[in-house]
Amino acid sequence: MANVDLKQLAGEIIKLKKERNAVILSHVYQRPEVQEIADFVGDSLELSRKAAGTDADVIVFCGVHFMAESAAILSPQKTVLLPEEDAGCPMADMVTAEALRARKAEVPDAVVVCYVNTSAEVKAECDIACTSANAVKVVASLPPGRPIIFVPDKNLGRYIISQTGREMMLWEGYCNTHHRLTLDDVKKVKSEHPDALLLVHPECRPEVVALADHVASTTGMLRFARECPAKEYIVATEKGILHQFKKQCPGKMFYPASDKLVCPNMKATTLEKVLRSLQTMEPRITVPGDIRERALQCLERMLAVQ
Ligand code: 13P
Ligand code: SF4
């Protein structure tokens, strides 16, 4: 779409946002033009904190379904809009509440930890949630000696085990986008940019994580690149983050670890859809009361971990 159209759409969104007393939250994987109209751009953990703390009447969540659902769990009195209703997370769909209940029945004394990339129904079955930014702290905070079931990301799970030394029973889940990145892809890009530091998201395969100069959530990567004197970085996470790297670290060079690192669900939100959602106040994300209460405990325990 031409820049002038994007500008016009952005102007209409900003105007309507004020009339509706809405706040627009955007994940760093969103399209650049969507990030630009947001009041706040961040990772999953920061966006949950913003959703819990905002005094706006309406939250427009530019991200995927589980993120908007977390906002609805944390702020039930607010209207939560997800501009593209079908923007889901394939990894979140890899664990169902039913399958998790069956697993819990096999290990009744287990503490159940879920990645925030899960449905509200799954969170309602879990003791505590985590994001990639606080996963190591969350697991390290658990009582020693208790078995731990971790769902659904096996790659993040392996990384947590390596950092905490805690045994965990993992699930066969993974992020389609990050898991697609192979060791050969990374070796190739490293050979093309031998001086660049390698930043890796823990949703990547363990053999890719093993090559990293720094492993972090999306916001953790941005912080590292802002503070580190190195001038060149290879980025092993979804390519939408490059927009923030360029904005926050002028004068430094960032190379995607592969052109495959695109999450179609994160790219499904467009400015047209954001505007339409503010005009129609749809699609609205709600969570039924009984599930919400149990999922809220799971999220609140996470937010209490410092
Ligand atoms: P973070 O926002 O925690 O870095 O997670 C990345 C992700 O894949 C979100 O869907
Ligand atoms: Fe889900 Fe991966 Fe897309 Fe994040 S990047 S929304 S984990 S599929």
C-alpha cells in the first residue's frame, strides 16, 4: 500500500483512538506501520503488564489471540479488540486443556508451568505462566523437589532446563516460525557476517541456541543491542523486530538469521483492520468467568515473580 494511504489510515486511527479512549498495544513482530501507530510496542511480558495497568476503556491488541486473551483475563472490565480475529498462534494450539488434564493425572504432584503462548483454558489448568523474558526466573522460583510439567514449547523448555538445572517434563510443542531456522541457516549467515554477534530467541532449536552470543526475549535482544558496543548483529527471531532494532540502534547493522523468520499470524494485522476494529468495536475477545478466574491466578503468579 502507498505511503500516503498508510498515513491517512494512521491519522484516522489516532483520531478514533482518542474518541474511544483506546490504547493500542503492539508486539514487536507486527508490521512496521502497525508498530508506528501503537501507544506501546513490546514483548509478551511487557504487553501483559501494560494490559493489566492501563486506564483506557478499550485495548486494541495488535498481536495474536493468546495475547488479547491475556489482556481480557487481566482487565475484564475493558473492551479488548483483536483486529484480525484469526491471528492465532500455532504453538498455543499444540496443547489443549483436555490433553493437559490427562498428563496431570499421570503426575498428580507436579507443578504445571505454561508458556504464556497458551489458551485461557490451558492457563486455567496451570499453576503459573511465564514468557520468554521471565521463564528462567519463574522456574527457579518453584519449590525444589517437585516435579514440573512445562507446556507447550519444548525448545524454550530445554533452554530453561539448561539455565536452572531443574528437571522438567516437556511437551511436544514448538513455534513453527522459530523451529524452521536450522543450524545450516545460521552457519551460512555467520559466514557472511563473521564479525556480527548472534542474538537468539529461546524458541529456536537447541543447536541454534548453543551458537548464540546472547539468548533473550525480543525486548531482551533490543536492550542488549542498545547497550553493547558491537556494531553488527545477526537476529534469530521473527523479522518484524528489525524495525525496532533500526529505530533504537541507529548506526548499527542487523541481519535476519534467515528470510524464513516470518510469522504469518503476526503479519495478519493491518492498519485497515485496526481502523475497522475501532469503528465497529469488533472482533471482541472475552473469556468465560470460571476459566478467567483460574487463568488469572496463573498469570498473577507470573506477574508477582520479580
Ligand atoms: P516474546 O514476546 O516473549 O519475546 O515472545 C516471542 C513470541 O513468539 C511471541 O509470540
Ligand atoms: Fe506463535 Fe511463533 Fe508466531 Fe509467536 S512467532 S505467535 S510463538 S507461531
